[in-house]
Amino acid sequence: MSVRKITAKITGVGKALPEKRLTNADLEKMVDTSDAWISQRVGIKERRIAAEGEWTSHLASRAAADALKMSGLTADQIDLILVATSTPDTVYPSVACLVQKELGAIHAGVLDISAACTGFIYGASLAWGMIKAGLMKHVLVVAAEVNTSIVDWKDRDTCILFGDGAGAAVFSECHSDTDGILSIKLGGDGNYGELLELPNSGCRVYTDESGNKLGRYIIMQGNEVFKQAVRNMAECAVCVLDRAGLTTQEVSLFIPHQANTRIIEAVAKRLAVPAEKVFVNIANYGNTSAATIPIALCEAFEQGRVKKGDVIVVDAFGAGLTWGAMAIRWA
Ligand code: UT7
């Protein structure tokens, strides 16, 4: 009798978005920008903004509770909670600890992941590894951001790009040679760290030429990040498909990081994945950093665009630089 491999499949997905919307028209009143520029150059129409007192852990807990509900598991069955975020409520306690408390996941280990916009895929990779190794059965991976807390509302280069939100997925043990997570590739290059930085977010002090301390706001060399994103996302997607023994023609749905529709189109073109197989929701939420992938995955599922047997490729890129992709056959 052949023994099927232990792997992990996604048994639940969830998302949480703040109520408040910030439209391009609102931004026109705040900085020198226009709806036309933002729509054409980035593809965003509006983004969600956390309310006062609504923190990353609140969004993370809501998304996690949704994913848990869909999985049919109880919180005490979760072995590990991983939260990918660049905007934790506090460095410690970690957001994962706060989610654990909120859910009552009394048997779970807890860990935050710092991999910027790629954090969800790094979390998925750890979940897969733990489950494949037979060390754990159910791992909850959450990605949550209140990006609007690290945005300089006077800087039109960046303030139009980001939004708040959270997404989550439960990864559970399954026995299959064909289903669940098929392959993952992680990547990074610290040589390009300066292209996208959050100054004064740690022990290093950033100052301007006059020695004045900079604000704790995202700074980005957009053009360079754009080029790196296209190249690395395309290569990474090809790599996970190769590892899974699949071709781009076999992809049912491609879910890329939602940073810019022009990046998404350029990556899809390199992969020769047609537009109808590419999931895009950036118009509604902007760039929610680590949360874009699990929010999109959840919405794709809600819209019936993810069905049993489908090959899904998710692909992210972010500060660090970091990148990563994962191929799944939905089970
Ligand atoms: O999630 C992490 C990864 N992040 C990304 O992948 C983001 C990657 N980068 C991008 O998506 C794009 O580079 C941006 C959306 C950030 C910028 O788009 P761009 O096409 O690279 O614009 P640009 O910076 O080359 O600027 C083009 C022009 C400039 O004016 P001039 O010099 O041509 O007169 C800018 O000053 O657009 C101007 N501009 C704006 N105009 C209206 C820049 N920002 C704005 C704005 N509204 N908000």
C-alpha cells in the first residue's frame, strides 16, 4: 500500500477591513494629486483607514476568527499563530500574542514575522514546514497592517498608495501527493534595503542633512522598487511552477501582491497568464502590505474563483527586499 505524503492545505480563509474609506477625491484635498493620476499610474480608487483605536491586532483577530470559523476548528486546536506585519501594535507583546488572547488559542505558539509585503508567504512557508515535518497539525497565518500609521500624509509619492486591512488562512495537515501546497520559493536581497525603508522604526536613528530626526514614515524609491518587483515576482512564480512540475498554462488563478496594477500587468505578461486569470482588487483597498495576498485569496474564494482542483499561484514582493511565491492545488 502506498503512503501518501504529509502536506498542508488551506482549510479556512478570512479577512477584515476597516469601515472608513479614503477616496482619491479625498486625497486631492490633502496633497497635489488627482484621481486620474492615481487611477492610471497605480490603479487605486479608494483605500480603507483604521478608526481611532482600531489597531493591527483588532483587524488581525477579526480576520483570524473568520478563517478559523471556515476551517471548522476550535481555537484550542491551533498549534501556532504567525502574524506577518510591519505595523504591530507594539514590538512586544507581539500581535500574535494578542490574537492568541482574543481567540483563546490556549495551545498555540505565537510569533510575529517581519518580511514586509512578503510576510504572508514567509508565514505560509513556516506553516508548511512545521506541518510537513509532522510537528504540527494546524497553523494560523495572519497578515495585518495599519499602514496609515506609518504614512506621511504630506508626501504624495507614498500617501496615495497604502491602506489598512488584514487577511488570514488556516493551514492544516493533509495526506496527498497532488493537493494542498505544492511548492514555495522565498527570496530576498538586503543590498537593496535602502529602496524602501521605515526610518526610526528600530534602534537606528535616521536624521536629515541638518541632523534633525526624520519622522517614522515610509520612504520609497518607487521606480527602482517597481523594476525589482516585476523581475523578482516573475522569476519567483516561474520557480514555484517548475518545482511543482507545472506550466503557466495550468494556472487557474494568479494572485499577485497588490501594489500597482502596472506591476501586476507586467508580471502577468512575463508569465503569459491572461488577464482573466489574474486577481486584482487594488482599486478597493490600495496596498495593504502583507495583507494583500490573504485578503485577495479570501475574496477570490468568496467570489467562487477558487474551486477544488484549481492551481493557485500567489506571489509577493516587498521591502527588505523580500519576495516569495507559493503554488497550491485547492483541496
Ligand atoms: O508594496 C511594496 C512594493 N511597492 C511597490 O511595488 C511600489 C513600486 N512603485 C510604484 O508602484 C511606482 O513607482 C509609484 C506608483 C510609486 C510611482 O509611479 P511612477 O510611474 O514610478 O511615477 P514617478 O515616481 O516616476 O513619477 C512620475 C511623475 C513625477 O512628475 P514629473 O517629474 O514627471 O513631473 C512625479 O512627481 O508623477 C509625479 N507624481 C505624482 N503626480 C500626481 C508622483 N506621485 C504623484 C501623485 N500624484 N501622487
